[in-house]
Amino acid sequence: MRRITGKAKDETLIELQSATDSQTGDGLAVVTIFRINLHSDENGGNDVNSLPARTTLPGPIETDKLQPNKDTVFFRDGVRRIDFVLSYVDDKDGEKKQERRRAFEANLEKEGLELETEDKSDSKDQKTYFLKIHAPWNVLARYAEILKIKVPFKKSNFPPAQDVPLEWLSHPFRLPEHIMRPQPDYFTSPFQNTKTDFFLITNKDTFFPPSTRNRIVYYILARRPYCKEGQTERDKTGIKRLLSNGTYTTAFPLHDCQYWKTARNTECESERNKLYKHWARFLCFYKEQPLNLIRKYYGEKIGIYFAWLGFYTEMLFFAAVMGVICFTYGVLSYDDNMSSHEICDANIGGSIVMCPLCDKKCPFWKLNSTCLSSWQSHLFDNEGTVFFAIFMGIWVTLFLEFWKRRQARLEYEWDLVDFEEEQHQLQTRPEFEIRCTEERLNKITEKMEPYLPVTSKCPRFCLSVATVIFWISLTVACIIGVIAYRLAVYAAFASIIKDPMRKIQLVGRFITPQLATSVTASCINFVIIMILNFFYERVAVWITDMEIPKTHVEYENRLTMKMFLFQFVNYYSSCFYVAFFKGKFVGFPGDYTYMFGKWSKLRNEECDPGGCLIELTTQLVIVMSGKQLWGNIQEALLPLIRNWWSSRTGRHHPENHYSRWEQDHVLLNFSQLGLFYEYLEMVVQFGFITLFVASFPLAPLLALFNNILEIRVDAWKFTTQFRRPIASKARNIGAWQEILNGVAILSVVTNAFIMAFTSDMIPRMVFLYAYGQDASMRGYVNNSLSIYNISQIPERNMPEDRDNWFDNSTTCRYRDYRYPPGHQKEYTQTMQFWHILAAKMAFIIIMEHVVFVVKFFVAWMIPDIPSGVKARLKRERYLIQKELHTYEVKRVKLELSASFITEPQSEMSLMTDKHEVVSECL
């Protein structure tokens, strides 16, 4: 099979290639490639140069099996690189769309872009056309100057970083130097088309990397109109409009090679294969990330995300270690827990009869039936938890401050210090232009532009706010429903899982009614959370579209606020209920409090004698772990199923049958909001490990394991499942930085309240130092339980089988600090209750002030920009000015020398001109 392609107007390349993948056998095929150059000489003749090259390939010599290699990123001439690909199909509106395409492509060619179309007969599905776009040097140079793209002009002479002591310990975690630093360090300056000789341009075809090339081409595609010449319809502009109306089906840049092997063409960088080999495989989980290569291939915006995720995971290691130490302390102090010993003691806990926990169905019960739960509670509710809560408050500050420093270093290394928002990010959205029919004069540009009048904006805004409030109210209503379930089902569990002394069920020895209710309610709550989240994501996008934001940045900011506000209520409301409401408004046996009044018969929940902290732990573990597990299933398992199905359809070696653009065409599209959902997932996790970490010190450890997997899953998706995203710049993580700061401040307050009101630490400390004997916790359980006369319990609160249970007991105990029956202030709060309340409030104030003072002191001590980066930045700016000055002076001298040779002038006029030019340059 022969393929004849034109390399240029005056050159023809005749190739005979062998498709080795389709051949079988052990023979050898010798293929000769002739390159024939036809150059016109001065006499009008042609100079024919024949350059034979012999290549030995495996396989038999059968010319009918030879076929061109389709796995390429170049035009048919093998020289011009494909910078962007558009695809389209013919349909019922073919004529109208064809007219748009002709006008659009004509405007692209007028702009200087070079196009090449692949007919549908050459595609595998026989119906998709592919338009390949190449940007020549003059177009790249012109728009590089418009976009102020920084390019190298001199190799950096800064000394390399000094070796850190014990650096050899990090060698197992290092990647090869050519992967970590795919290109040398250069001094860079914004590109200027008039100073091309100032920059380090060795090859114009490779001077701009592919990520920069596709960014420039997309910038052009987003701004070229598709109306006929002479028409000035503003709404008919940009590739996004053409994609939205179906004129084109997809628009994407190409990957440079297959992810599992390098490209055949040595001119291709094969960076995708390097990323897969050293970054996307799970076996590399302990290795550092090649951030410079990620930035070079995908752009700064995606590079910043992975830099933040990697830094967050690194910082989680220290929080996880402290959490494990705290948990280990709880395990080691297991036998020293006097409260649990007294609860489990048959002579103490076994002799204490507790009042029923619900009406009618709940019997009187012995305190030692909660023996196991009291031991479990001690693992998380101990003295070490206080120090861990304080540590996490400081850790959050260190994480945010050190991230600012890392971010500043990346801004310097990636030439983002003087970065201005790209114009295409501030570009008017096509939807805004379509739906806004009214126009007004822009006072800056003095041009008419579409706008949304106040009469239309206000109703849309009010409807948007009402919709958000409705969904948040729906979430709260679902939480109230789960609470009602807890109250209603507790009686059923209590009637089945009774005291183990009755020997009704073996499981009753290990699962109390409180635990069974908490676990089932948490699972139901998680299912409700995922269902509401599924629908609200679509509602949030719909109402944001309805508001018609003008720019893409405004669109993302509005969607971010809506989504995070809802996610905050959806994921955290159940934990807030267990932490701050459950067991706080119960009443006492003679005067219980009901959720919807006494008519509802839904009595408010009481905490276990061991405290409510273990239930908060259960809730946090189920919701947090369930969300992470579901997210990983969505991100990893579903694409694996998709890959398996693709392999079943015969795509074992797609490069043998599919062109490079067809292979990328079937991949998933990485939408503009792709990173938004990645950030949202991590910020919600950040809330779990900070807002409620005092109840579960192992939460950072779970987050650490999840993030190690998350990095590799995301990397795997980017390299194998997604089309190559359009490269875009970003200096930081955007609005998420402020959200993280807000969550960090709120976490100090929530953890202080958890330690004060949810944990039993404060009551134990008050008893130890004010009411205990011999400075021990002996007698604490008896002291923390009040006494009530059974004969005074109303009939509606008495259990149905009370005659067979309390063994002639006249009193029962309940969790509170009230005077006993017969006292002149019976059933009112004791002075110890007020002492404990005062101690709780004092603890909250002290802890908050201590943590906040340390936070602000640490933030003040740690500068946002490292001193080394500041020094290098100043030095680089100085050197850039110096080099530019030297360059200008040399250019002036050359111009003056040339003008002197070509047109001699008088000495006086020459000196005057030289003085003026040098002065202008200076």
C-alpha cells in the first residue's frame, strides 16, 4: 500500500510503510523510503534529490498488507502537528450546520490556521468527520504576544538547591530527575514578536509546547465568528456556541501517544506514557508526584490541583500519626478506666436499676448491660482526646499557612507571579449572549453589548435563593425524619434486644438498643444524603444556568457557593444533631420532653451512661467512610467496567485500527467543572476530619488512606480515561481557599463544644478535683446518676412488663444531676450541675482562645512567601531588566552600524540620532 503526501508546496514525500502490527511470521521485510525534493532553481528547472533509507522490519514481504500508521499526531505530510481536532456528523439539519461550518472554517483559515479534513469514509463508524487544525509559527507568535505567554530567553544560573541532611532517606520516594524536571530552568519573559532573536528559539516547531499550542488555538476558536463575511452578528461567535447547537460534536486537543507505550515518532514527547508509568499506576503510591511534568502536559490549573491534593495528603500523615497515638493511649489505658470497671461490676453496675429509656416498650434495665459500650467509648473519650483536639486546631493553621508557601513557590517556578486572568476566562458566556436580547453601551469599550436587565435579574435571583432554601429545608426535614425514626425504632429494638440477664438473644450481649438504633439510622441517613446529593447537583447547575452569569469565573463562583452550602447541610447536619442536640433536652422521669409534643409519643433520645460521643463516632465513621467508598467506586470501578466492555468489542490494539483522533474521540470529555467536583469532594472530607475530629481521632488516618488512593485514581483517569484537557492557567485554588479558612475557624468552635458538651471529660474532671475522694474516680458512676421514685413515674411512661423486672426496687436511676426524692428541692438541678456547666463554658472559652492565639501567632510567624523565593524573584527581575537593556543596546548599535554603512551621515546628525535612540531605550 502506498501513501503520497505533500510536505510543502515544492516538496513531495513518497513513503512505503509497513504496518508491522498486522503482520505474522518470522520473515523480514525490507522497505525503502524515498524522499524526493523538487526545488525550483533560478532557471526554472528542478533539482531532484533522492535520499534512500533502508529499514528492516519483521514480517513477510507482502505489499498488499502494508498500510500507513494511523497512530500519529501530525498532518498527512508528517510535518505539521495537529493542535486541535473538531468532529461532526451529518444529520437532518445538515445544510444549516454545513453553512455554519464553512463560514467558521473560512474565518479560521483567514486567521492563519491550517485545516485538514478526514472524510467519514476513513473513520471506523463511517459517519464522523474529523477536522484537524494546525497553528503555524506566525499565528502562535502573534497570539503568544497577545496572551503575554512567558518564554525562555536565558538558562537560569541560580545554584541548585543544597542537599538536605539525611536526604538519602527520601531516595526510595524520589522519581528520576528527567521526570521531575522535564526541562531545564530558564529565565523567562513575555513573548514579543519583534524580539524573536532575544529568546532561545532553536526550533520554531517545538518552541511552544503542545499545551501552549492547544491553549492558543482554543483561544482563537472561542473568538472566531461563524457568520458570513460582511455580517456582524455578535451571537454567532465561538466554538462553544457551535458545540451547543450541534454544529460540531466535540472539540479537543490530542494526547501525544498511547498511555501504555511510547510513540513511534521520535518527535513526539510521549509525556502521556511517562505520566502513566511514573504517576498513574497504583504501585507508585509511595512516590512523589511529577508536578512539573503534569503542569507541562495538562497546564497550570490541573497542576495546582494535584499539588494541593498531594500537599494535603502529606500533611494528613502528621495528623494521622497523632490520631493513632491518641487512640493507642485509649487502648493502653483501657484497664485504668474506673468508670467502666464500676459499670461492669456486678455489685455496682449490676445492682443499679435504670429508668426506662422509652415509653411502654422499654423496661427497667441494669446498668451493667452497657458494659461493652462503656469500654468502646473510652477508646475515643479519654484525656488524650483533649490534646488531640487542640493539636488539630493548630494543625489546620499549619496546613493552610504552609500551603500558601508551597503555592508561592509554585507561582514562582511556573511563571505565575505576574499572571493576569486569561481573557477567555472573562469571556462572555455564549448562553449569556443568546438569552440576553437587550443591549447597552459599555462605557469602557464604547461598544454595544448584551446585558440582563434588573427586571429580569431580580426574579431569577429570588427564584434561585428560594430554590436553595427549599432544598436546604428539604435536607433538614429528612434529618428530622431520621431523628423521628430513631425515636420510634428505639422502642422496637428495646423490646427485642433486652438485658443479657434475661437471655433472650445472644446478640443482646454485644449490641445495645442505642447502638442498633444509631447504626441503622446512620445507614439510612447516608442513603438519603447520596440521593439528595444526586438530585441537588443537577438542580444547582439548573438554577445557576437560570441566573445567566455573564462570565465563566462568575458562573463557577456561584455554583461553588450553592454546592458547598448544600453539601455542608447535607453531610454535616446529622453529625451536628448527635453532637449538640441528642441527650441535651431530655427532661427527667416525671417530666420528659417530647419531639413534637406529648401527643406524638416520640420522646427525645437519651445518651448512653457512657456518653453520646460513641454515637457521634459511629455516625461520623459511617457517613465519612461510606462517602469515600462510594466516590472511589464511581471514579475507579465504573471506568474499569467501561474498559472491560471496550476490550470485549475488540479494541485490544486500537492503534492498529483507529487513528489517534478516533482513539481520543471515544474517551470521556473532561468538562469545565471537572476540577470543581474533585475540589468539592476533598473539601467535604476536610470538614469531616476537622469539624468532628475530637470524636474520632482515626478520621485523619482514614482520610490519608483514601487520598493516597484518590491521587492515583485521579491520575489514572486523566491519563487513560479522559481526553486531553485544554491547558489553562491558575495561580491558586481559587474560592476554595476561603472556604477552607472558614471551615478551619469553625472547627475550633465545634471541637471545643464537642469536648465540653458531648464528651464526659468535663464532668469527670469536676468530680475528680471537687467531689471525689482520695483524688480518684471511684464513685463517679454513682455520683453522675440521679434517683427517682418509681411510684411517681406517670402511667404513660411505665413499661408494660414492669412487674417482672425491678425486683421490688422502689427507685430507679437516670443520667442527670438532680436532688433525690424527699429532698426539699427534689428533682431540681444540684449545685454540682451548675459547677459542671460553669466548667464547660470556661473550657470552651479557654480552649478557643488558646487555639486562636496559637493559630494567629503561627500565621504571623510563617510568611506566606518564603524568603528564598522573594530573593530569587527580585534577582530574576533584575537580571531580566539587565538582559533586555543589553539586548536593546546591541540592537541599537547594529541598526546604527547598518544605517551608517548604507547611508553615510554627517557626524553631528549621527551622534544626535544615536543619542536619541539610546535615550529612548533607556
